[in-house]
Amino acid sequence: MASIFVLPVRTSNALNTFLKRTQVQTVLSFHSRNARRAASTRSTRHTLNTGAKIPAIGFGTFQDADAQVDAVSRALKAGCRLIDTARVYDVEKQVGHGIKESGVAREEVCVGTKLWCNNFHPDDVESALDDSLRDLDTPYVDLLMMHYPCTFARGEDRFPRDADGKMILGKTSFVETWKAMEKLVKTGKTKAIGVSNFSKGEIQQLLDQSDTVPAVHQMEVHPYLQQKDFNAWLRSKGIHVVQFSPLGNMNDFYRNTGWSKEVSHMTRVTDQPVLQEIGKKYGRSPVQVVLAWAVNSGRSAIPKSVIDWQIQQNLEADFEMEAEDMEKIAELDIKARFNDPSLDYQWRLYSDLEGTQGAVEGKTH
Ligand SMILES: NC(=O)c1ccc[n+]([C@@H]2O[C@H](COP(=O)([O-])OP(=O)(O)OC[C@H]3O[C@@H](n4cnc5c(N)ncnc54)[C@H](OP(=O)(O)O)[C@@H]3O)[C@@H](O)[C@H]2O)c1
């Protein structure tokens, strides 16, 4: 039985960043010397319902816009072949430059971006993708996702708010947006379409009312939020899961942002002793164990980092893990969701899923 530490920790962000940048893999080399078995590194690729392949380990690009040209280029040179971005991250130009700078051929890379909620009107969907393609400097993306199921008011403003600061919702339903996205596959501007942050009921509506089963659901999954039933259901429908925030509450964004700062101050996922123990067995860091758990569960994961040794470590995290270790990680599932902007977005997200109790009025805002 794995023991779970859920102590609140409030480390200084500046100290934390300094330590991370100077730490350089001392922990890893310690683990390597003590490993009982050396697990070889794989480059797993999963198959989408379109027949296309998607790498199991990719690269996230949310935040640190100024570092992204270099980070994307370095990740690709190190062997990464899956880049995740989004219109709302404001990094598509940097991602496009990074791909060019890497020298890796465009067709070798799986590039996914996301449509933001102010562009959900069917008449806006293609031009929004055109803007992404222009900035990414590519004639097509491999995957276009709806970022959230909620529609904001149409227009230039990505976060349209009324005088009281309350989000103004649009009138389009996500099913209409989805049907406009289906047409884009026929134009060749995207090879596949998918969703992100949908509930089971919202995905069921797409299945009932359209001709295309989403190729991907990009959602929050990590050892603290495993969503076992939902993952099994998605698999039964042929929808591939890409885990965002695969390291859980590692990103300081969650510790500092209004909707999640209270819940995300619990012990970091990667500080759980059981992950350290498993890491020692394979000569891997806890971060690598968490990413390997994603891959061995049949999913992809898109960790974000702009630090060289971390990028390298994440790309070397695909190794075979024994069932007994997968079972130990299964016990860390405390159903803690860190990404839940429901109150701000005026839309009850994840309504039929686990881990929504944190977003109670007054608690996470
Ligand atoms: N669809 C959505 O709504 C949605 C929501 C959230 C995220 N995403 C996507 O998922 C990606 C990843 O999500 P995320 O950034 O929230 O979570 P994450 O990848 O789980 O965590 C990122 C944090 O972990 C640190 N880190 C990365 N590798 C590390 C390593 N080997 N050792 C120690 N620390 C490490 C990073 O540090 P540094 O930054 O200092 O390098 C950063 O602070 C995003 O970039 C984005 O592409 C999508």
C-alpha cells in the first residue's frame, strides 16, 4: 500500500527556480548508481483513430514565450516529435521559429494547436485556424482541438467581460463549432480534430450529433487525478488521451493563480516517496516515473520545460514499468484537480468527472 503525503508546502518560487536551474541531475546519477535494473529508454508512439501516429512523450509550450524558440528547437533536436501549443498561449510564432530552427522536417513533427473560446462561431473557425497556421508558419497542423467546451462572446477580445468583470458567453454551442472543425479536415489545414477539457456528457453530445469521433481528448491527468473510469470510457470510444499538466502541481502557475492556489499547495506529486522508491528501482527520477506511468497507461504526456536538462530528462522518460509499480502509483489518486477555471469562465466544467469539489465558490477564488 503506497503512503500518500498531502502536507501543505509553500516554497519560495525564486528559491525553487534557482535550485532547479542549478541542480543538474545529481539525483539522477545517484539513482543510476543504485538502480537494481537498468530500464532501456523507448520512443513509444500511439495510434490515433485516424490511423496517424502520435508520440507518447511530447512538449508543452504554455508560458515563457521568450524562451520558446530555443526550447522548441532544443526539444526537437533532442528527439521530441510532438509539440503542443494553443492560440491563447501567444507562442505560435515562437513555436514556428523553433521548428524551423531545429532543422527537423515539418512532416516528422506532430504539431497540435487549440482554438480559443472567442472564435467558436462557425464563421470564425477557419479564419482562426488560418491565423494559427500563419503564425506557426506551416500549411497544416496535425491536430486542432477545441480548448474548452465553453463559448465566449464573438470578437477580438479573448476574455470578454462585462462591467463587473464577469465573462460574457457566446451563443454558439460547441457542437456547431465541432461541425465547422470537421470541415477543416477536408481542406487539409488540419489532419485531425480533438477536444480539451470536456466532460463525458459533452463528448457524448459530439458523438451523438456529429460524424467525427474526436481523435484526442487533452485533459488533466497525473497520479493525483487519474480519472480511471473516464480514461477507460475514452479508450472504449477510440479517443486517445493526451495528459496536460502531467506532473500535477509542479507548475507554479497553479500555485499562484486564483482558481487553484489553495488546492495546489499540497505536496508536489513528484515529492511522493513512493515515486522516489520506484525511481530508484529503475534508475530514474520521480518525474520520469510519472511520465512513464502515462506512457505505460497508453496515453501521451506533454510536459513543459524550458530548462535543458529537464527537457532531456523528460524525453528520456519512456521505459517499461512493471505492473506492481503501476499498481503502487494507482494508489496516489486523491482526485485533486488543479486546472478548473469554471467560476471564472461561467461554465461548470468537468461536471460529471472526478476532482471538481475544489472549485466551490469562495474556496478557489
Ligand atoms: N488544454 C489545456 O487546457 C492545458 C492546460 C494546461 C497545460 N496544457 C499543456 O500542457 C503543458 C504542460 O502543462 P503544465 O506546464 O501545466 O504542467 P507540467 O508539464 O506538468 O509542469 C511544468 C512544470 O514542471 C517543471 N518541470 C518540467 N520538467 C521537469 C523536470 N524534469 N524536473 C523538474 N521540473 C520539471 C517546469 O519547470 P520549468 O518551466 O522551470 O522548466 C514547469 O514548472 C503546457 O505547456 C500546455 O502545452 C494544456
